[in-house]
Amino acid sequence: MGNIGPTEMLIFLAILLLIFGAAKLPKLARSMGQAGKEFKAGLKEGYQAEDVEGPCPFCGNEIGADAKFCPGCGKPANEVVAEKEKKKTA
Ligand SMILES: [Zn+2]
């Protein structure tokens, strides 16, 4: 314990600065931005997956939760969701 001098302390501080200052702050900011984006995308996906599942409003075919198109009439999932929303509010 007795052989830690000012040079060792400076190296230690430089390493700390490198880890927490120069390297971590931009990474932290980036990962926080990404997390926010992914969170929003996940919410959107979850909403769509929930709404597209069930009978197709155009042809009555059963659509899976993660389907991108109706297996019966080939309508894209977002059109199916939009049509369902229209019928819900009508
Ligand atoms: Zn359909």
C-alpha cells in the first residue's frame, strides 16, 4: 500500500477520466437516445400486433398477431388495423 506515488495517482485519475469522462458520457447519451427510440417503436409495434390479431374486417379470415398481411385478401396489417378502428368508432 505504501508504494502508490503521485505518478500512479495521475495514471489512476487518467484511467478514471477515460472511463467515466471521455468514453462513458457520449455512450450514455447515445444509449439513452436509442432506448427512447426503441421504447416508442416497441409501443407502436405492440399496439399494432394487438389490433391486427383476429378476423379480417375485409374478408373475415383469421389474422395472426404478428402477421404483416391478411392471409385471405392480402391487405397489409396497417390497412386492417385502420379498417378495424373505423368500424370500432362507427
Ligand atoms: Zn382479409
